[in-house]
Amino acid sequence: MDIIDSLASRLGEALQAAGAQVTTAESCTGGGIAEAITRIAGSSAWFEAGFVTYSNRQKTAQLDVPAALFEQVGAVSEEVVTAMARGAQRRANARFAVAVSGIAGPGGAVPGKPVGTVWLAWMDREKLRTERQVFAGDRAAVRHQTQVRALEVLLALLGEEKASQV
């Protein structure tokens, strides 16, 4: 079992134990996080919906990301992934959400945002966590590392919940 399968399986167990659902809002991973989660048997019990919003237009149409943000800060930004996560969580009515937007390469780099730059956001109800990563490697490596990080932090959020209930 590879790391993504292992993380997705553990996430499913944790979500099921918590009686919670997750939703994804993905750009640079093209639905890879949702695919990993739904690869696990029984995922319909904890996976609510996945939004693949590759274009800025679809980020606005499907997730209510304000169109003005793209000109102000760009699609690969904390503000955009925060709006994506909130929009997905609201649309899917899921407790947890993860959103990603990045530059997987080989092109697309802009000043201050090299290839490998990825912004991630996670929601647990109203609690928000964001981070910027600059992953190394080719397009496949950047996408893989983004999926791993997205799942790792979702698991950590569920672990924090479990620890606070003890």
C-alpha cells in the first residue's frame, strides 16, 4: 500500500469514527485528493463531494470565490484557497474541507511564485488552517506531494479532535 492509500484509509477510519464528512476543492491536483479518498471502500460514508475547479471562472461559479481576488492576489494565494475551502464546505455541507491551488509545472511560474508553489487550506467547521508549500520535482511529484500534505493535515485535524475529547 502506498502512502496516499495508507493516509486515505486512515482518514476514512477517523472520519467514520467522528461521524463526519469531508469535501475537496482542487485545482492543481485535478481531483487527485478526491480520487484517493474514494479509492477506499466505504468512502460514501465520509466523503461528501469533490470540486475540481481548474479555471478561475469555475472557482467563482462553483465555489463562490470572488472574481476580484484573481486580479488582486492571483489564483495561487492564501485568499483564494481560503475562499475555495469555505465555498466547498458550504456547498457540500461537510464538516471538513480541503482546498488546493498551485503551480505544478513545468510552466506557469510568476515572480514570487516558482513552479512547485502550492497553497493549501483546511476547514473544520469554522476553524481555518492555511499553508504555503514549495514542493520540489516535476509536475507529477508536485501533485503527489500536495495530495500527501492535504491528507496528512486532515488526519492531524481529526487527531486534534480526538485528543481534545480525552
